[in-house]
Amino acid sequence: MRALPRSAALAAAAVSVAALVGPVPAAGAATTQPPPAGRYLNLHQCVYHGPFLPTSFDLMTTLVPSRDGRFSAGTDISDTPVPAAVCGPGDGTYEPSVYTAAQGYDLTTGRYLNLHQCVFWSDYDQDHLTTLVGTTDVKFVAGTNVSNTRDSAPSCGGGGTDHPIPLLSSATPLDLTAGRYLNLHQCMYYYEGFRDHFTTFAPSKDGRFRAGTNVSNTPDTQPSCGTGDGNFQLVPLLSGVRALRLG
């Protein structure tokens, strides 16, 4: 059983960061690459829990702003690594939990962003938890990194009494030289039977819950998500995409 406090102190509102698209140069005009957007990819892992639910326990993770600003996350690219996560305040029932964390990844240290998606399941709570950063509870860390080597298997914490789910966990190597934008897709699913949300940010072995995170020369504006499995249904209000300019 996870031990969580009834309330958490992290309730700062996130500020949405719009993708910047340069003007198309006139025919024959000299073209120049825009300056890099920043050195660090700051992943803000905002994990919300519902301690006031009458009959269930539920965690849900956001990395990007959703259509519901109450559950936003401040993920961005900047010249400095972030000291703490910037998250929405929740909705009065759901609030930030102790698994909320932020980590800055130095994009100059390698060609690949190896995005490690770690999904855990609690038999006791009938609840999923998704993590991507390595600065939260050691039992639930994820091995996301920047490297010149492509990771092929996810590195995840042991989960304690919770169980890692290999089918939904993954390591996705994203080639940072393949385009101008890191398009980070967030796909949120919900099953009424367990009153359980869970999130994916990358492809996994179970394509029903895939998320279309990619590197491209085009900024994505709509999330690309799997359809779910018939029990867990996609929640468009809490899904989203953020196009982060790499250079």
C-alpha cells in the first residue's frame, strides 16, 4: 500500500508555453537557423491523487497542459534546469501528490532523448501510477536520459508492493537531430470500474494505449493516442500535446 499524505504543498499554477514558428523566408532570401530554445529539457511530472474520494484511491500523471488547466504541468526547454515542478492546483478533489517531481535533462550531452515510461499497478488500491523522471520516490523512479546510445529497455524502480507493468512500460529513443520540435504527447485514460486514471506518453508493447511522442520539423497540435481497451477509455479533456522547439 502506498503511504501518501492527505495534502501536498505543491500547488503552483503552470504557465503554458506556446511553440514558436518562424516566418517563411521570401524566395531567394538567405535563411538562418533560429537559435536553440535552451539547453535543458525540463520535465515537470505532476502527479495528482484523490484523497477525498469516498471509495477509491487514484493517481494520475501529467507532463503537459491539458484542456483542463487545473491539471497543467510546466514542461519546457530553457537555459536552466528547474529546481521544482510547476503544476496546476487540481480541482479540489484531486491535488498534487508526493510523487510530483521535476528534472532537467541537458540536451547537449547526446543525440538521443531516451524517454523511459514506467507504469506501475497497485493490487491493493486498484490503481496505476506512471512516472518518467528519476527524482521522485526511489521505488518509482524512471531512467529517462540524454545519451549518444539508444536505450532499448526501460529502467524503472521496483515499485515496492506495487508491480511494474512491462506491457505498458517502455524506453523510446528520440533522435534530437531529426527535427526542430519535440512533440510530447499525453494520453489519459480512465476506467469507471476502478475509478482509476492512468497516462501514457510514448508507444509501448500495448498499442491500445500508445502515445505519439516524436521529433519532427512540424509542431503537433493534437494528441495522437490509442483507443483504449474497452474498459479504459481515452479522456480528451485531460490529454494534450506540447510542441517544444529544439532549435
